[in-house]
Amino acid sequence: MTGRHDDRDEDRRELRRLPRRVKDLVDDTVDLVGDVAGIAWTLFDAVEDTVESAVERRLGRERHRGRRRPHRPGKSVGDSRGDIDGTPLTKDDLEDHRPASSWAGERKDLWVPFLFMRANPGDLGSRPVIGPFWESPDIFIAPGVPPSLAPDVPEQLGQTALADVDNTVYAHVWNFGHGKASEVIVEFFWCNPALGIGPGSATRIGEAVVSLGARGSHDSHKVVKCPAPWRATFVNGGHECLLVRAWDLPSDTLGTPEWDASLNRHIGQRNIHVATAQELAAQPLTLHVGPLYGAGATLRVDRVQPNAMPWLQLHTGVRGVFPPGAMPTGEPLLSPPSTIGGGPASGQAADRHEVEGEGQQVALTTTDQDPVAGEAHVYRVSARQRDQTVGGYTVVILGT
């Protein structure tokens, strides 16, 4: 009997040990799965590194074959974490570590400024810009008037600069964010006639500081006058380009790329020249191609109708009113590209050319006759890399 009782006691002890053994078995299984997962992730990282290296080698071969990719500075705005969900703020929301390149929600939903300068009249700040980005309706000029004598807002918005005298430059700056911008720095620059602008070609005119209210307030947008005069010159057959940057410290900084109005909403660009056909025929407009960042580009000139250039509404002074398009009597042409500062390139003028290498220029001319009074020719010169427009300059030939 004693042996039978001992066996039963041992069975009871085994039963009591069973949950612990099951738990140990489960723990061992979890550890094994974890080890397998770790091995899998290690293999995944190795494969990823191998693929990335192969892609880099392929791109390197493509560059040597002449199919190079431009190393053009890109846009970095961060990602939304989706934290804004209508729930109250918690202690974890404040203490949890989050990536520096992330936002609590979409920028339009945050209580911060959203500054921008328009590339066209319907622009609401979305980037990249679709269409020409160098015809900003938010850059104005008071010709022949120094800032000390210029009004706070120019009397006419579509005027062009006068050469060799002081001119005043203005910028129309917008805030579509829920938060006000207390310290908006507005920087004004000029550069020689060019399709693309970089830090090496821009010259500072001056800067102003202004505050803007939140979206929907009476002061959410303002016209800002540059306090320093701009003594414009007639360079290479045309007027210089203007570029304005507007950013808030610290709520809506400039961001990247620092000089590309097509990608950065903080930048407005005005590459526009108004001339007569005789002026353009007598002295072709020489345009610097601008930085190409290690790749080639396709340059072309297109004739467009005046009503496809919204900026001309500022010139007429009436919304929806454009000068009629003049009858073509010739064609706009680009000279073959040549080195800046060198002599003219050999070859025939055409409506497009391929450009390789930095430091290049082309000359725009036309065989069109002057339009009759009130009519206009409009020519757009553009530079494209890998199906992306990276620069441009617009010339308006007005009949007088």
C-alpha cells in the first residue's frame, strides 16, 4: 500500500510540475522563433545591402555610358506620424522619442505657419510646381524709384525695371498655416539672365523682417518692400532675374533645396524680359544655362499664346485681360551652346539643343517682326533633365 501511495504522490507532483514545464517549453520555442527571426532579418539586411550596391554600380556604369543622373538637390519635408487624431494630449505624447524628420500630422493640420510665394495665380503652396515656376505673380518692381521714395505697395504690379537707376523690389508673401509667423525673413536677390539659379549666381539686394497672421486673419499675407535699392543693368541683352526667399524663424525655416523655386514653396522667382523684336534682333538675349549637377540637359524655346502666361494680367492691370497674340512672321531660335565668356559656338540656330557640362550659355533671337500695337509674342525658354523642367526664362515681345 505504501508504494502505491508513493506513486500517487509522485504523480501529483508531476502534474504540479507540468504547467511549469509547458511554460519552459513555450519560452524555449519563443526564443527559437526569435533566433530564427533574427537570422532572417540579418539575411534581409545583407540582401538589401547587396541590392543597393548593385544599383549603385549600375548607375555608375550608366554615367560612364553617358546616361548620367543629375545630382540635383532634392526636397526633404519629413513624414506624418498621424498622431493628430482628436484625442487629448498625454504624458507619453510629450516624452516619447520621435524621429526628427517626422511630424505629428499633415502640415496643413498643424498649428504652425505655412509660408509660400506663388508660382502662378492659382498656387496654394503645393510642390513641385506644375508648369513654369519662374513667372511668379508675387514679385513686383517700382521702376526708377528708390525705396525711400517708393510707396509701401506699388501703384502698378506688372512693371519692369529701368536700367542704370535705382528700382524698388517688392514681394507678396503668404501664410496658409493655422499658426502665425512672428519673424518672417524676406530675402531679395538678383542674378544674370539664366535658366537656373544657384548660390554662385545670386547677389543679395537686401532683406526685410515682417510678421504674418494665421490663415483667415486680415494680415495672413502682405506685400513687403525691400529696404535696399536695386540698380538694375541691361546684361547680355536682357534684364536680370529676381529671386525672393521668405521663411520664418523658427517655425517654418527655409528648407531644401535652398535655390529651387520649383520644389521649395519659400521661394519665388521672376525670369521675365519685355522687349521689342528689333531689340532682340539687334542684340540676342544670352542666357546662362545654370547648374546642371553633373548631367546633360535639353534646352528648347517655345512660342506660347499670351493668355498662357498669367503674369501678363499684371502687365495689363486687369484680371482676365491679356494682349492678343501676334501673327507669327518668323520663329524664335536658340544658338548652339557655348562656354560662358567664350566666343559664339559654331553650328546653326534651332528651337532646341542638347547641353553637356557646366558653364554653358545660349543666345535667343527671333525672326519675327514687331507685333502691331497692343499685340504680343511670348517665347518660353526651358531646360529639362530626365523629363523634369529645371529652369526657364520668358521673353515678351510687345507691340508699341
